[in-house]
Amino acid sequence: MLRRALLCSPALLLVRPAQAQQRLSVVASFSILADMTRQIGGDRIALRTIAGPDVDAHGFQPKPSDAAMLANAAVVIRNGLGFEGWLDRMIRSSGFKGALVTTADGITPRMMDAHAHHGHDHGGAGRRQNHSVGPRRVPDPHAWQDLGLAPQYLRNITAGLIAADPGNEALYRRNAEAYAARLAALDQWVRAEIAKVAEARRKIITSHDAFGYFGEAYGVRFLAPQGVSTEAEPSAAEVGRLIRQIKAENISALFMENMSNPATLQRIAKEAGVRVRGRLYADALSVGSGPAPTYEAMFRHNVSLMVPAMRGDAA
Ligand code: ZN
């Protein structure tokens, strides 16, 4: 009798599991990781992003409200490889006690020269000058620009969500699997598009060195006046060298980036007599109404601009 009464109670019928469930509180350090996390977590997570669309995460200056959002988070998602040095300080001061996911964990980073005159540091702790002579070697943090490395990002995010919310393991795994399949297809599409460009013409000038992984994965040579970080200005000699190279090699693909100051690049374009072919999305997505509001849309947008520009097609 009692059981039947409970089952028929209108109040109980209104409580459905999805509504009764508290959504998992997740914070992503920047917009690209936020989108990946959203694809896997779906509506089971309450997601917030520290460095949002079109925001440069390199020299990011967190506000006190950013630290406050960490305090109550169950999971924090960061790239690692020295990309978000500012986040370590925030985490220490916020009292964050949840799970910290480093998406680049398990990836062997590409190493690059940190040019001495740039004097920049992505903020990574513990990176020291080698005593050997020559430029300092630092890990390149932009591993998300190779879709072949994305599965490792997805595995790390999925493991973090499951650790904090084991009840939704099956859903997180299912979402991650479907997402990984879409990214694998996208990777094939990028390869097919790049193959439309003659090998000798696969060269691109961008504001800063964000496309090293992209270049290695897809066989495109990227040249940047600004080096690996957006925090340093290039020297006059470096800019002059780049202009001579553009002319000598007849490079036609010159791009701005969404979160960089375009002044240097515009000067290079003018002096080299080359037109800027648009805006690539490197370290941040666009706003929702822009051309690259998701990680997948970012690749489609970037590659759709890169291919005709490298070929020298009139646009
Ligand atoms: Zn960058």
C-alpha cells in the first residue's frame, strides 16, 4: 500500500534523474579546451572558461573573479607545456581542491628555440637556461594544432571528468568516441586540402609561431616574426630578414591571427608587397557568431584560407 502511494505521488513523478542531478562544475583555462570539454561533457557539466574567445592566453592577466571561479570547481582543464603559467599561481591562491587535468600529458612536445633577444617566457616554472651554448630550447605548447594529437587531449579530459563524476562515465566515453571520430575525419580532410598545394608553395607567414605542430603534421612551413610567444616584439633585423625571404621565395600566404597585434605583420606585408590574406585562429576560438566558434570550425576556417593563399589564387 505504502509503495503504491509513493509511486503515484505527483511530486515524486516530477523529479527526473537529469534534473535532480547536480551538474559537474568544470573550468577550462582557454577557449579551445573549453570547446573540447563541452563536446565530451555535454549538458552534464557546468563549464566556465577563463581566457575566452579572441583572448590571448599567453600573457593573460587573471582577475580576482577568475580565481573565485576556481574555488568551487570540481575539475580544472589546462593545456600544460608552459602555456598557462598564470594558472599555477591562480590555483595556489584559490583554494582549488578538485581534479587538475593537463590535456597535453602523454604528448612528446615539439621543442623549439627561444630566441634570446625575445626574452620571453610562457611563464612555465622550472624552465632553465641550459649551460650549453646556443639558443634555449623550450617545449612548444601549441599541440592542439595537430589533429593527430587531439585524441590524447580527449583521453585526458575524459579521464578527468570520469574521475570527478563516475556516474556519467558511459556518457562521457560515448561523447568522446563520437568526437574523436569526427576529428579523425577532419584530419583526413586537412590532408586532402593541403595536398592541393604544390609542395614548394607550402609556406605561410603568421604573426607568432603557433603552427609548428600543424606544420609538422601537414607538411607546411610556417615563418613568424614574433616567435613562439605573443609577448615579445620581433627585432628590426628579424623583420628585415623575413621581408627578404618573402620576396626571394615568392611567398603569397600571409596571415594575421585573431589574438595578436597585427601592426608588425601589416608592416611586413606592405614592405614585401604582399597582401594579408585574412585572419587565422591559433590560440583562441572566435565568438559564437564568428568563423571559428569551435575547435572543428577553427580547422575548417584556417585551412580554407591557407590553401588558396599558398597557391597564390586571386581572392
Ligand atoms: Zn601561442
